[in-house]
Amino acid sequence: MSSTGNGGGGARRTGAAGSAAARARLRRGARPAAPQPPAGRRRRDAADAPEALRPADQPAPTLAVPVSDPGPQPGLRSRPTRPFPGGPSDAPYGIGAPAEGSLLDMLKVAIAILDTAGRVVLWSPAAEELLGWPNELLVGRRIDELIPDQEQVGRIRAAIQDTLRHGRWAGNAELRDRDGVPIAVDARISLLVDGDGTPFLQVNMAEAAAVRAVEHDLAVRDALFEQSPLGIAIMDTELRYTAVNQTLAEMNGVALEDHVGRTTGETLPERAADEVTAIQRQVLATGEPVIDVTLASPVTARSGYRSISYSRMTDRSGRVLGISGTVMDVTERYRAVAKVEHARRRLSLLNEFGSRVGDLLDAARIAQELASSVVPRLTDHSAVILLQAVAHGDDLPRHGHDRRTSLLQLGTASVQDGPEVEVMLRRGARITFAEDSACGRVLRTGVPELLSGADQLDEVTYPGDPKTQAAHDLGVHSMLVVPLRARGIVIGLLLVSRAGYREGFDRDDLAFTVELADRAGSSLDNARLYARERTAALTLQRTLLPQQVPQPTGVEVAYRYVPGSSGAEVGGDWFDVIPLPGDRTALVVGDVMGHGLRAAATMGRLRTAVRVLAALDLPPDVLLRHVHELADDLAQGPDEALLATCVYAVFDPGTARLTVAKAGHIPPVLVVPGEEGGEPTRTGGPLHGGAGRILDLPSGAPLGVGGVPFESVELKIPEGSLLALCTDGLVESRDKDLDVGLGRLVTVLQESHASIQAACEAVLDTMEQGREPDDVALLLARLGHGQAGTPTAGWTLPAEPTAVSRARRLVRSTLAEWGVEELTDTAELLVSELVTNAVRYASAPIGVRLTLGETLLVEISDPLPEPPRERHAAEADEGGRGLELVRRLALHWGARAEGIGKVVWFEQALPGNEPDES
């Protein structure tokens, strides 16, 4: 539209700005503030309007102006008044309060009343806001005057005539606002008559763009609501359905019309409705939406799982209207996720079981771990039954299994306790079965079986088995009997069962249990093989260790040997007690590096070499040197060097001297008793403790290494002292120094003990749990000074020819004094020969000593280190028969190094103890 008259330019600018602002607020959904005219102006507007208008086809007195347009009411002006062309330009205006919260605030339906000539009778505030023309300038004027465009004028006149003929008209038109900006409107014209029968025209206009937007939104809403694959519900503030779509009706199994006006609790089963209603109330009260909550579907036409989402609805003024909700059937998604999660849990169980038994080499422990791992995640009760050969490390049977096959139930687990469980799942019980039972079939064929129902469960073992009745009492209704296999042989059974309301097993459960059983079968077979090899190694090692340990004169011995713990093979630790001539005793402890059969075999060869060299009565350092020289022959193989440690000690009770040498071994511990020792040498008597110390010895290199000489140390030993020799397995640990373990050993041995055997047990009890799983060899020796009352006599003679006759006289008189005159002739002859040899080759004093014990021991010492050599004299030779006489007439004879010289000795049997020559 265009405008003419005074002040039109300024008014147009103001009107254009107002109209544009109004349209912008309309598109944004804002509520514009309307100018409010003065009170006088409001009264004139009301006077200009007809009292009542009605449609032409209705009775005259009943209809008023439609409620959608209340007419020119006070306070509803939205634009400042502008002068009509040729009219005044200073009309007052005011601002009124906008109506809020209605769709009409966004759509803005403008209303105008015209007479049949096209003059404006009423111009609403919405029309003012839409086109920018105020009511004061238009009332009483023809609408044509607002439209200088003749084409638009013609269209409007044609619409008025059409309305007068037919009573209504609808269509689109393009009007121009006060600034000449074209505005497309959607218009409706209706014919009205007042009480006197005078016709009027009611024009309803709305901006076409806003109308199309609303129509588009409504179309989208209808499409989403009716065609959505999601169930949609609209509920009021009392949580009653006001609208639902067909999808939700089908989900709930309730007709559309049966939803409206009802709550969720009235349309769904009570158990399912309670949880949903609680969520609805929470959303309505807090306004916080709930998104994608998965619930089990109610027991309706479409069961499964649902994802529900609710949000609160408010109008533009913030008033709560109710809540809206969407429901999606996620049964397939839930089941797919549940299937993936189920598979993940099963894989986790397999991995967890593998980690739990990965380092186990004990069949009983593996069986228990297997039984425990499946309860309660897979089953309620489980039992692992193994062949006795597997449990004991024997060879697998080569024949088929029958009812005579020996089975042991070594692993059990249950979700509950009670007498029935004890009957059905007793650990260590022997299992018997009938050949046509489920256990018998699975053992023979290796094919797993799934049992369900009382009839099949009665066939598990044999008729009348108390375990079967116990299973019925526990409510067992489903069972799997799965073979444990190794190398194609069934080595046992895994029995798992479910009870109560738990679902029975299916084929997937059976396949998973078979996979678990196969992994367990491999571990069990490894444990069997390890047990067999370990048993063989232990047998070999025990065979190579001393079978009987002697108790020599003046020494009380106790020992312990502890094989390595499970997870480590047997080692090469050994000990030995070797009687030597002259009531002396050799004490030996050694350790061959390595484990297994080869280490045990090497230990046996090394122990034999030490015993053979000990028979030569060599000093400890010399003996170790000779063993080291045999290292290549004693090694485990041609490509492997011997590496062993050893400590070798010789105790002489007659002189109370201890000679010790070691080759890279742990030093011995010596405990010297206190003054209150009592009777320390009495066999089986108590140990009274004392002051302990670690013997400071030259370390020496391990046997097979070389480069470090071996040295002996000689000690004077008090009566009743305790000597401890051990291997490193006793005192070493992963996180502590060796000195800590040795100090602990000293502390224990310093205490009083009931006996030397009790001292051994006390030492073993102090071994740390974190120590290396190595073998332990412990040898304790209480050292005395010989048996009480043992006769002993000794002399030192000069290296002169007269020493021979004097030695004979001393021997004769001493034996007569001891009451063994029967030995005099032989003793005199042999002493004469040995002293003669010493006088002939020695230039220093000669020692003679007699000891009367279980035999008569005669020792001749001289300072020459070379041992005597026996030779066979010819018939014409005058000499060379002395050692041959000694060999023939003495019970035993020999020579040993002592100090810088040597000792030649022989023994004679006492009267009545002569050996049987037959």
C-alpha cells in the first residue's frame, strides 16, 4: 500500500521499521509489545464499532464478533498512530500488555470488519501490526484507498462481491504495508449481518509464510506421530494419556481408544507399570528428561525389551502441560548385546581359568580350580572326577574304561552347603558307575551328554546311588557330563548341574563346557607327566642318597632332606656321613647346580667319588682337589661343565679336632655349649644350646671352576659342640641376603632343644615362605670326645733303633693291663715292623698310640709325608715284607696324612669278635 498526505514520509519510515520488527518477532516466536492509546481514544474506537455482528446464515440476535478477534479493546494497540493521507499527524498512542502462551501470539491472525461498500468498520491491533496502518486512520474509509495498485484493488473488489453472493471467500492475496512493502497473506472473508439485518464483511488475514510454517509443522507432527516406528505418547499433568500412536498401541496390546484418559497403570500389567509410572512421575516433578532406559516388556502381545524416554512439556509461558514419551522395541538389540556380553563372560572365564592353572603342576589343585571356576557363573554344583593314574602320576591306561576303572572325585564346588551337598560332592570319594550309565558311556566314547529330567538324572552312575537322591533333594534338573581328554584318551569327567529356578543347560552351554574341559585336560595331563618325572627323579635321588646313616663313635648325627616344592624339579643336593679309621668321621654336604634327572645323576657320581676318595683317608683340602680334577668325568654331558659346591669336614673324637675345607659352599655353623651343658654327648639327650657362630673358612671355588686353591682349617672342638652343615635352599630367599638366613639358623641352634632330631625340625620350621623352591639338605652333628671309659695310651719315641724294642715292651705291658693278652703277639709283631720302617726313613720323633674300642686300634705316626707302599718281596729278599705282614694279619690297615707327616694304622679284632673266615 502507499500513502499520501502531510507527514507521510516520516510516518512511512516509522511504520516500515515497526512492521519489519513485528514480522521478525513473529518468525522468532516472540511476543511483541503493543502500543496503548489514551483512554479517550479507546472510547472513540469502541463507539465506532457495531454492537454485534453475525454470519448471514445464522439468526440475527445470537452471534457476536468471533472470539479469535476481540475487536478494538483497550490496551491492544501495537503501533504508533500515523496520519491518514490528508489527516492529522499527532494522534496519540499507548502501549498495552501482550497476550502470552498462545499459538495465536505466533501466528497473529489479523481481523478487519468492512461494510458492503468496502469501508473499514473495525481494524484490529493484529491488522495494525501486520500492515502498519493504525485503526484511527482507517475506520470509515474504503479499503481501496489503501491500495494504489489497481490490480490488487480489482482482486479485492471481486473477492467482496464473491463473498456477498456466496457468503464466504478464501484465498491468497498480496497486500502492501504502509511503507509499500508487499506482504503475502492468507485471507478468509465471511458475510455477517447485525441484529437489524445489515450485512458486514469479516476479513481474517495471516501472513502466508507463518501459515505455511504452521501447516508444515503440523504435517511433520502428524507424520512423526502416525508413521513413526517408535511408540509415542502424550500425557497430561495427571499422567493420563491424551494421545498415543498406533505403534505404541500395538506394543502395549491395547486399542488406541482404550488409552485415552487412562494412566499407564490402567493399561499395562501392574508389575510392568509400577516402574514406568515411577519414571513418569520423576520427569513430571523434576523436569529432567530420562533417555534410553531399557526395561523388560510387559507380558503383552509383543514381549521382549523396550527403551523408554520421557521429557516434560511446557508452553511458551512455562506452564507445565504434561509429558511426552517415546518407546522403542530394542529386543533384538538387547539380545544381540546380551549375546555379545554372554560370549565375553565365557571368554573371560576361559582366560581366568587358564591363568589360575597355568603354573599349577598338581592334578588335585587343578581339579579343584576347575570345579570352583564354573560355580556360580555357569552352574550351581560341579565335580571333577579323575582316573587314579592321573592323580598319582602313573601312565595312562591303554585299554578301554569299564566299571572296574578306579576314579577319584578330586574337585568339588557348590553354591550352598548342607548334608545333601556333602553326600553328592565329597572330595576324595571313590566313584563307581554302571557300564550303561551316563558316566560309563562318556568314559568309553568321549562324547559329552546333556541330561535333563528325573529319568535321565537317575542314569548318571548306577541305580540307587545316594548321590543321585541327594541331587534330587537339591532340586537338580539339568546336568552336563563332559569328558576330560588328553592325547585322545579320556582321563576323567567334569559334571556340572543346575538346580532350582535356574534355566537348564542348552547346546551352547554344552559346547562351552567341552572347550573348558579340553583346556583342563591338557593341564591335567601336564601335571600327570610332571608328577611322573618328579617321582622318577625323587626315586633316583633317594636311591643315591645314604640309605642308612651311621652313628660313629663320639658323634651323634641327625639329618633332613626336603625336595623342592611343586613347580620345581628335584635338585642335586646331597649329604653323607662316612666313618674313617681311628673312630674318625667325615661329614659332607654338597649341591650340584641344576635340577632334574641329570642333576640327580651327577650328584650320585659326585657322592661316589667323594666316598671313594674319603676311603683313602685324605685331608679335606686334598680330597676336594682330587674331586675337582675329576670334574670333566663327573659332568652331566660333554658340552656341560660340572658346577657344584661342597663342604667336607673330618672329626677325630680322640683328639677333639675338626678339620674343614669347602668349595664355594655355605659355611658351617658351630654352636659351643655353655658350662651348664650337663651330658651333651649322651645319644638322644637334650641339646642345651650355647654360643653359635659361622665358621670363617677360605671360600674356595666351586668344583669344576678352579683357579682358587682349597685350604683346610683345623679347630679344637669343646665337648658336646653342635656342627650344622646345610645347602643354600635352607637359608636363601628372593628378597633377603644370605647373611639373614644364616643368622636365623644360628639363632635357632643356640636355643635349647629336646633332642638333636627336634633341633632339625625347629630349623626347618623357620624356612621362609618366600624362599626359592629349591632342595634342602641339613646335617647336624653333636661332637663328643669318644665313648666314656674308652682306654687310650700313647707315647713319643726317638727315631733310634732302640725305639723298636721299647715300642714292643710298651705294647705288651699296656695290653696286659687292659686284659687283652691274646692280642699281644700279633700287636708286637706289627708294631715292630711299622716302627722299624719309621726309624729307617724318619729323622724326627715317632708316635705310638693304642685305643681299645670295638677293635684294637694301633697308630704309628712320623713326620714323613710320603705314605708307605706295599710291595711283593722275592724269596731271596731279606726285607720288604713288613707291610705285607700288616695286610695279612690286621683286620684293617691304612695310612693318612696328618699335619706335615703321616699316620699308619691297623686294627685287630677283639677276642670273640673275629670275623668268620668261612
